Amino acid sequence: MRYIFLSFIILSSAWSFSQEKWTLDQVISEVLENDFGIQISKIDTAIASNNNNPGAAGYLPTINAFADQNFTISSARQEFLSGQVNEAENAQNRSFDMGVELNWTFFDGFKMFATDKKLDKLEEYSQMSLRAQMEMKIYEASVAFYTLYTLQEMENIYSDAIGLSQSRIDYVQKQINNGAASKVQLAQAKLDLIADSSAFLNNKRAIAEVSTTLNTLLARDQNNTLELYGDLNELREGFTWEELIERAKQQNTTLLQSKSMIAISELEKKEAKSRFYPQISFYSTYNFGSSVNEVGFLSSNRSFGPSFGITAQWSILDQLSRVTQVRNAKLNKESAELIAQQEELLLEKSLYEAYSIYEFAEEKINFEQRNTDEAEEIAEITEKAYDAGTVTPFELREIQYGIVEARGRLLQAQLEYLTTQLNISLLIGDFQKLI
């Protein structure tokens, strides 16, 4: 009954993975399009782009229009030196004013030029943040893709192992019936079948976990079944340490962001220094006004016309706020430089560790490939010997099982090798070409 149940598991697994096939390019494209974190970063980048305009930099003037309508009711008594007396009860006075005014600060101590460049750098920094988010999602999707692909390939290997174990049980049982084997051998064969079945079930559980991760990255329903199409040898690329460290210093997004913050801090220092200069502004207004009075010197008045001029303002003493701002700006720049140096040091450390793991993984995959090739050669020889009657079925099954184990180790070695390559690609900014 147990073996029927195991067979049902294998068949149901085959049915569950008979749906749409995904390639790595399709997965990456879907993740970049649907990931919520990337969409949020795109909005932040759009906001930074909107903020980068001549008005925000301070190049443009301000233009305001105004209007005022005033009504007054008052009682007044006016007595003049000549003896004339004017009196009014509930006299009404009406006035109306309107106009347009322009104010343009055309010199602000060069602050507008520093602000303009700072806005460019802030937009560039936002774009790098988006790129970092996309690179990380490409990395996560690639690791999940190849892990799930490997697990699906391992499922076939575990199925073959179960089949061979079952064949071994059948063979030992026949030998027992013929009096050529012991029940101890049968018990051992059954234990091997249980171990293979347990490995198969653990692999199925791992498939479910990684499928959940990949479906989340794809922003798809968790019930979506993923069948992947790929090649574990497609990313086999040789690296040298000198090439990697140079590319990392030029392309690593985190390092570029830290260097961008140095430039932003320098521009903020220039903005602070601009406060030591005077501000010169041009203003121009056009006014229209009229009034009607029932009491006073004038019964009505109307005026209109332009006015313009230049104002200069220079703050001589402002409680040392300018000095404090400049000092803090210098400290912020020094802090940004230290952070950049720290990021470069950490990058070199992480890259060196990844490269060391890569070299070990490369040796391991070559070793496992040789083992698999040798196991397959031995299997061919054993099959010929079996056809000639010099090797028993039991010995043939043992050799075939050795091939299954060798192929499983090779798959694991290929996954480790691919993962190390993906780690290196993330550190050197190599995912940029996929964005």
C-alpha cells in the first residue's frame, strides 16, 4: 500500500507541473513590470524629476495679482482754521485697488546655480535608487528561478531513485523466494526506498516554498503553478579578480550612490556660503486704484500706472546661523566621503568573499562533472557485462543508483555555481544591461 501511495505522489507531481512554461527572461520581465517596490521607486523617481525645474532652482521670477474692494461707513465732524465745519452722519467711503506685481531675484550669491546642480544630482540619485531596487529584484528572481528549476530537475532524479529502489526490492524478493537472498537484504532495500521517498517529499516541500517566493516576486496568485524552462549551464562565464574589482568600482550602484551624496553635500555647502552675499532683486508693479468719499478732502480719486525698481538686501549679522550652516555642510560632506570609503571597503570585502566561493564552486562543478561522466562510463560497461551474464541485476541497479546520485550532486553543484555568479553580477552592477 505504501508503494502505491508513493507512486501516486510521483504521478500527481507530474500532473501539477504540466502548465505554462517560464524562461528566465520572461520571469525577469514580469518582475520588473509588476513588482510593487519597483513601482513605488518609479513614482519617487518621477517626483524627483518633477522637482528638478528652473523654478525650484530659483531662476524664475514670481508674479502675483491682487485686488481689494473696501467699503466704510463712518460719521465725522471736521472743523478747519477758517472756521468752516463739515459734518456727516453715516457717510459712505468706497475704494478699489488692483494690480500685478513681479519680483525677480537675479543675484542670490550664486545659490541658484548650486541648487540647479543639486536638483540634477538628486534626480540622478533617485534614478540610482530605482536601479538598485531593480537589480535586487532581478537577483532575487534569478536565484528563485534557478533554485526552483533545480528542484524540479531533482524531482525527476528522486523519481528515478525511487524506481530503482523499488526494482531492487522486487529483485531481492525474487532472490528470497529462490533461497538466494536473506530478509536482511530485503529490509535494507525497503529502508533505502523509504529514504528515497522521504527525499522526494522534502524536495516537493522545497518546490512549494520556492514557488511561493517566485509567485510573490511575480505578483501572481499563490495557486499559480510554475514550470520553468532553462539551462543550468547558460551563465557559465569566466571572471578574473582584476576585472571584477574594476567593474565593481565603476558600476556598483551602492558605491555610485555614496559618491553622488558627496557631490550633493558639496553643492549644499555652496548653497550655505551664498548667504554671505547680498541679494539683488528687480521688482515691477502696475496698480489701478479708485475711491469715492462722502466726507474728506477729496470726493473721488483715481490712479493707475506702473512702478519698478531694484532692491538690495544684505544680512550683516544673523545670530551666526550662516556660519553654523556652512560648518554643518562641511561636516556633512566629510561624513559622505567617509561613508563612500566605507562602502568601497565593504564592496571589496564582499566581492573577494564571493569570488573565493566562485572559485571553489567552479572546482566543485568540474569535479562533479567528471564524476558523472565516469559513472556513466561505468554504467555502460556494467550494462554490457549484464547482457553477457557476468553481472547480476542487483549489481546493475547499484551502478545505476550511483549515476542517479552523481547527477543529483552535479545539479546541486551547478546551482551553487550559478548562485555565486549571480552574487558577483549583483556586486559589479552587471544586471544593469537587463534593466
